[in-house]
Amino acid sequence: MRKNLSAVKKNQIAIRNRQRNKIYKSSIKTSTKKYLYNLENSHLFSVVDLSTNLSLVYQKIDKAVKRGVLHKNKAARKKAVLAKIMQVKLAS
């Protein structure tokens, strides 16, 4: 463990930020899994419901980018993958 006061504070801030970032990442993963589950069972949901779920996932991703949790290119890649999966599922 570090003994320097500034190093100790830096370590505490890093722990705090790691916990905060984990909340954002976890919520993105959870909402993505729910969206993919709904997409797998698309016969139970309408296209409007699926697009609403997709927009909720997009909102969570965009908020994480705004907070600095995700890089904007990673967020764009995640959103593109989700949109592509939706197009493939609805086309078939």
C-alpha cells in the first residue's frame, strides 16, 4: 500500500471511479441482454416494442460516453452491432 498522502488519495479516487463505471457498464450489459432476449422472442413483441428497447439501450450507451465510461468509437461499434442484429432478425 502506498504511504504518500497524494498517492493514497489517488488510490481512493480510482476505487470510487471504478465502482461508478461498473454501474454504467453493468446497466448497459443488462439492457443489452434484455433487448437480445426480446429479439430472440420477436414473435411475442411488435416492431415498435423492439425499437423502443433498442432506443433505451442506445440511451444507456450514450450516457456512458457522456460520463467518460466508454470511448465514443466503442459505443458506436456496440450500437452498430445491435442495429445489424435487429435488421437480420427482422429480415428473416
